[in-house]
Amino acid sequence: MEYGLVLRWLVLYGLLAALGRPLAARLFATLPGRGVGFALPTALVVLGTVVYWLGHLAFTLPTLAAGVVVLAGLALLAALDRDALADRRIELAGGVRPGREGWAAAAVFVAAFALLLAVRAVDPAVIPVGGEKFLDFGLLKSLDRATQLPPADVWFAGDPVAYYYGGHLLTATLADLTGTAPRYAYNLSLAGFYATLVTAAYGLAGAIARQRAGSWRLAGLAAAFFVGLASNLVTVSRLAVGALPDSQRMAVASAVAAQTRYSADAVRSGLNSFSYWTASRVIPGTINEFPLFAWVNGDLHAHMMGTPFLLLGAGLAFALFRTPATDRRRRRVLAFVALPLLAGFQAVVDTWSFPSLFGLLFLALALGRVDPWGLLSARVARWRAARDVDPVTAELERLTGALAVAGVAGALGGLLALPFLLGAGGGRSVALLPAAERSSLPALLLVHGAFVAVFVAYLLDRLSVDRVLAPLVGLGALVGLALTADLAVALIVGPLLIAGWAAHRTDRPVGFETVLIVAGAGLVGLVELVYVRELAGPLRMNTVFKTYAQVWVLWGVAAGVALPAFVRWPGGVSVPGTRTRWLRACLAVAVVLATVPYAGLALSTHFEGAADPTLDATRFVERDHPAEARAVAYVDDLSGQPTLLSAPATSRYPGPERDAPAPPGMYSWDSSPAASLTGVPTVAGWHHEVGYRGREPYLTRVRAVDDAYTGPPERTTAVLERYGVDYVWVGPAERDRYGEVSFADVSGVTPVFENEAVTIYRVETAELGVA
């Protein structure tokens, strides 16, 4: 185990958090704790933004140094700001000790970091099976070789990457700052992003709970549990089905299988066939990941690395939610400076969550107590305050104002993200989802049921008797809609949207957690109506996949606040039988017990037979593919970024059928191993390039590569010259696809490496021709 590297990265994370703390304190000055939990993501956004923009000129050590200098300079300015000193004196007078709370957040980070390192240390490999680790490691290696951004696409030689790579850029930056090789940086960064997410959840939930003098530590720890360890209800449901009498088990298993992706036999088997993978595939045609699954699986993927910054955006929206109307300058800085700057970088980290930042801004303004029009025009705000209008008109005007502010902020963020979006975000459109593809109610409850139970109980508990009638009428309308329009999701998100909105218009203690509840409900409902049409996955698979990752962290923080508050607060008359604290505690215990078995089973099976822990992501190559490992090492030692020719990880001519099986080699060792493990681009690699480039551009290259290996010498020469090929790889995948390969009739192509598994040819362009 590489303990020296672990210590080095912990020190770097600590230094970055120390530099980010004054900035976070200024941004979140109106929040209790002044942004505890957001110091590190704030620092990473500043560092990443500077490196990203300067990296287009040169991605070198001076560029990284410039990022650190800018971060340190901003931290110094923030620390010496007179308002910052005044805020600190007020906090100290009020009994708040930011230093002590900072140490608590640091302890949460270290605990989460250590947990994920332990998980990765016994399974560190970037194997291509069961995920997209070859994509993630290939991006990291490409950045390691790059001297300018954007990096080269390792599966589409000659073109820049057409994928959101901001999280990988941060990983490469931290690796360079610590002198860490990519094979170790992969797992160290993975643990760092997990710990950053859990700590941000802890800090945000604690701040929301303390707003109402709640138990902020309990709320923070509960949010850390829901975000970092909890799972959906699949595991506990299989356990419950397995405990049924034989006479009932088959009927229940068949009913569940009819509404989900599972077979009746799989459901009936209970936990006898437990796999950590199963709980992430519930709704047919979709992927339903939650954080613990994603990090145990171990992809260094965009939808995971973007979640800490999504919570940072939620924190900024909360700060705006809390800032009084009199502090118009701070409100404008948050809405029109901080959030767009974050969004500009978030688009490069995880484009899917870019719009969600402005959705959170809209909801914070729409559900807040301060007129959003004041952000755009003080004169309009005064005019509105002087008018006497009915409540419905006032609510519509508030919504219009919130939408206008979010639109302006979104336009500013879009301008910052535009260069990236124009290059990597094209070729996609939004389409209506056919009714036949919508999720069933049982499947939705398996995925979201624990959160829904907490939120329904919590929100109804906050509604007084005179406020219950309107939500009930709305709920009845939703039931009718669900039955007539085949829209089961209305029964899930409808009550949350209606009760959440109504709760914010009462005098009972409800806060920003309701904004998070409504935001998550809106996302869950949205993917049942529309999807992003793209070629990266069948129909809405990718849309649900990337959206549900956001829902979980938003709802995890909200549940961390709501569940302890529901147990402790004695008010509420809406739900008979929930007044007594022990019944409330029973709900809390039931939710925890229902969501924790997956963690126990997944982690215990993960560590079975563990030995010789390491963070080396590529050690498996020598163990599992020893002959090819030496050839990979040869390519890895090449300087610069030459171009490689190797067999594409696809069938010869992939068909357009949506439900066609994955092409051979997509999720196997044959998925362009030399390019993926070294960062040396190949002419045509992974079939997913269809989603990035379009079908015909990719297939044109596939045909060209096939011709280079099997065509006449003239065609081979033409392909090598056209794509500027420097090396040709002939290994098991090439022989499986093309048979025996020989370049004896082509001059200028000579072997430079050869063993029993792989031959590597060097291409001398000046000497190319027919022998």
C-alpha cells in the first residue's frame, strides 16, 4: 500500500481547503457556519477554472502554478476583507466557533477518504468490464501527455476529446502538484471526490438545520449517511421476498419482475445471489445508480465528480435564499457572479448537471421570502411592494421574477461554458418520451421509496389543518392524471411538489431542505416526460442515469435535515398517529434499516479474500495479460502523443438497432487497450465514439482501419498517410478480427517490438509505399 502517496494527497487536500476557506466564508457569510464543508470544492473550482482557461494556451507546470497563485491571492483578499473580519466577530459573539466546526468537517472528509481508499485498495484495477474505466483512465493518460487543452481523444486520433473532462483535468492537476503517476492518481482522486461529496453534504445539511436551531451535527451526519452509504430499496425488498413462505414467494416475485428489469427467479432468490451490481438496474431501459454503488464500482466518471459542485451550487442558492433584501450587492454577486462562474466550470466537469444549478437558483428565489425582482431592478421591487394584489397574482409575479433572474444567470453561465459546449455538446436534442417507456410505480418506489416516505411525512407534518385541503385537492387531480395519462411518476413527485410549495407559504418551520425536495422531485418527473436524444445509449438510458445521480445527492441532503427534524419536532396535526416521538423514531429507524443492508453486504463481499492492497490501477495488466503488458509498457514509454493504429472496439459494421447487443470488445480487454492505458491515440477506438462524433464519421474510420489491416498495399499506405499513423499494433484483438496480419508488401513499416502476443510496427512516413 502506497501510504506515502496517501499522506501527500491528504496534505494537498488540506492546503487547498485552507485556501478555499476564506473564499467560502465570504460566499456563505449569511449561512450558519459560513460554508463549512464547502472550502475544498470552492478551492477546486477556482483552481480548475484557471487551469482550464490558461491550459488552452499551455498545459504545463507554470499553468498549474498560476492556478495556485490565483487561488492564494483570492484567499488572501477574502481573509483581509473588512466585512469578513466583521462577520467573524459577530459569529464569535454569538458562540459560533468556525475553527472547531472546520475540524469536524475535516474529520468527516478523512473518514470518507479512508473508507473509499480501503475499498479501492483491494480492487484498484481499471478493468474495462462493468463500467467505463478505460474511458476514464484514457482521458487521464491523455491529459498526462497533453501540453495544451483540450486533450487528444485517445479513440479518435487527430481530434480533441468530445467529452466533459473537467473532473479528469482536476485529477491530472492534483497528480502533477503531488508528483503522482496516473495509475495511482486515479484511485486517490476517486477517494478525494467521494470525500468531498460527503463533506459537502455534511456541511450543507448542518447549515440548513442550524438555520432553525436544529441539531446541525445530527443533520450533517444523517446527510453524510444518505449520500455516502445509503442505497435504494432493492436489497431490503429482496431480503423481504426471500423471507416469505414458499406459497407466496413466487407470486410476489412474479409481480415485481413484471414491473422491473429483474427476472422472477432473481427476485425469489432473495440475497442468495447478491451482487452489488443488481441494485443499480431497476427500471427497464435505464440505469439507477446511487453514490455508494458508483464508487464501489470505481469509475472515475463525470456524473460522480460533478456531484460535489452540484452541492456547492445548492449552497450558493441557499446563501441567496438566506440573504436579506437589504444586502442587494451580496445577492447580485451570488446570482450573477459566483453561480455563473461555477456553472462555467461545471459544464466541463459534468454537462448534465449544468442546467440544474440554475434550476436550484430559480427554486431558491421562487420559494424564498425576498422578492426576486429586487435582483434585477430596485425600482420594480419598490413598485411591486407598493401594490395591493391578490395572492395568485403575487405568486405568478414572483415566479416570473425568479425565472427572469435564473435566465440572466443562465445566460452568463452559458457564455462562460459556450466554447466547451460548442465543441463537445453538439449532436443532441430533446424529445418527448413515449408513454410505453415510462416507469412503473413499483419500480419508482424501489428506487425512490425511502426518500418519498421521509418527505411526505415531513411535509404533511409541517402543514396546518387549514393548509391541507388545497394539497389534497391537487393530489386528487394527480391521481386522475396518473391513471388517465399512464404517468405513474405523478403519484411519486406530485405530493412532494404540492406539499413542498404549500409548506413554504406557511409560518411553520420549513427551510431550504424543501427547495432540495422540490428540485429532486422536478428532476424525477422531468425524465418521465422528455429525454435527451443521443447515440451514447438506447433511448433515455443516459438521461435517467445522469439525472438520477443528481437527484440522489439533493434528496440525500434534504433527508438528512428532514428525518431528524421530523423525529424531534412535536408539532403537526395532519397525519394522525405521528404526534408521538416514538412513532416518529420508528419511521427513522425503518428508513435507516431499509437503506443500510446494501452497504453491509456490498462492502463485506468486496473485502472477502482481500490481500496485498495497492492503489496501482494498472497492476492487473501484468497479472492478467503479461505478454501484452510488455507491449503496453513500450507504447507508454513513447514520448509526446504519436498516433497508433489498432483494431476498433466494435463489430465490423454496427447496426442501427436500438436494442442490439453491445459490439464485441466494447466492455472487454479488446477495447483498444494500448490507447486506453497509455493515452496514445488510436485511429478508431471505442464504439461510444458514435455518440460523440456521429455514426458515419466513426464508421468511416472503422472501415479505413479494416482496410489498412486487410486491404492491398496501396490502400494500407493511403490510410497510414491520411491519419498520420506512427505505430501499428498487432495483437490478439487484431488477429481475432483480421486473421494473420502482415505488412511485408508495404515499405516503411518495420517491427520495433515483438513477443509471443504483440508485434508493434514503426511507420516511417517518408519511406511509405508499395514494397
